Amino acid sequence: MKKLNIYFTAGIPELDDTADIIRLIQNSGADMLEIGMPYSDPVADGPVIQKAHVLALKNGMTIEKLLSQLKNIKNEIKIPIILMGYINPVLSFGFENFCKECSESGVSGLIIPDLPPIEFEKNYQKILQIYHLNFTFLITPETSDERISYLDSLSSGFLYAVSSSSTTGNENAVLKNEDYLSRIASLPLKNPVMIGFGIKFKEDFENVTEKADGGIIGTAFVNILLNDKDWKINAIDFIHSIKN
């Protein structure tokens, strides 16, 4: 079975909805979940997730609040939780302190797209290992085989393959990039490969995961949280539509 990873931004639609959304994602059959830590300048994200970040910050979501919400439910959650965010707020919080708190809150891994691999290797890798946290790097169709192998060697948990060189939720994301997906599949990688950016429907999910271990859905799910009054019902239906 291909793994389904659902992303949402912490603190939307309301500040205290995070725990309910996590339970909903787990109970609907997703294999893992990724939680966006709101930031004022989320450069890798498209308009929908940017809007979610703005709303979450307005609602008062912070790293402290998110970690405290996660601590409260950590014994209920059996699927891996990955936190995705940008390096500045993490450095403000204190990197080692952040890793310690993540470890105590049931978080299993991090994705920080703007942390350069060389910095990671030099300053942060050992800290993550101390607190038993995975770290995932992103690759794109432009990433060379040599670079993919290097990022795979630094990553643990999984390798995040961006379907096309665009921001999240881009309408023009090239999902079925045969050459790219075949190239990744042919490399002797140690990590499972999860494909993200632009997956909206079951058909998209099946297409991109033919040669990968799973898919990541963010924008289509966040859209439901932002725009649907009945988001709880519709979010469950959406996950079921992909998984079943």
C-alpha cells in the first residue's frame, strides 16, 4: 500500500482545532501527517497555504502553543507526526530546545526547507540524533543524481520529492513527470520517497505513487479547512476518497 501523508497548517480554522484535525486525519486512514508551523514568509508555499499561515498567526498560533497542543494528545496518536516550517522561528525558539520539546511532544521528524544541507550537517544533525528526530530534505526535477544521493544520505524518515519546480498547490504543477519519477526510482536510495506538490485527487495520488512510496497532500486539504463550513465531514470524505 502506498503511504498517504496529509499536511495542514497548525491553528486553522481556529486556534484550538489542531487536536481535532490530527485525530480526524489519523482516524480517516492517513499513514502520517505533516503540520505546518505558521510563519510570516513561507517561501515554498503557494497562495492557499500562505493564506493559512496568515490566518493561523492572526489566531495566535505559535511554536509554543503547537507543542503544548501536541503534548496533550500524544498518547492518542499512533501515526508519525512531522513538523514542517522555516528556520528563523526555530532558531528564535532555540534549536536544541525545539528538538527536545518536539521529542517530548510525540513529533517524529522535521522538514525545514530553508535549512541548507551543509549547515545541517555541520551544526544540527547531531542534535536531531540526540533527540531521535528524523529530518527530511526536498528534491526537485532539477536536482542532479549526485545531489539526490547526498540529500538522501542526510535524510531519515523519507525523502520529499517535489513533483515540479513550483510552490505548493500550483495549478500548473507537472504531476506525471515520467523521466524524473523513473530517475528517482532507479537510484539506490536508503529512504522511502514521498511525492508532494499538486496532488488533488485519487487519480493524481495513484499516478505519482506508481514509482514512489507515497504521496503528500497539502493544499487540497487546507482548502477544505479554510473554506468549508462542514470541514470536519468534508475533510474525512476527502481522505477516504484518496485512500479507498
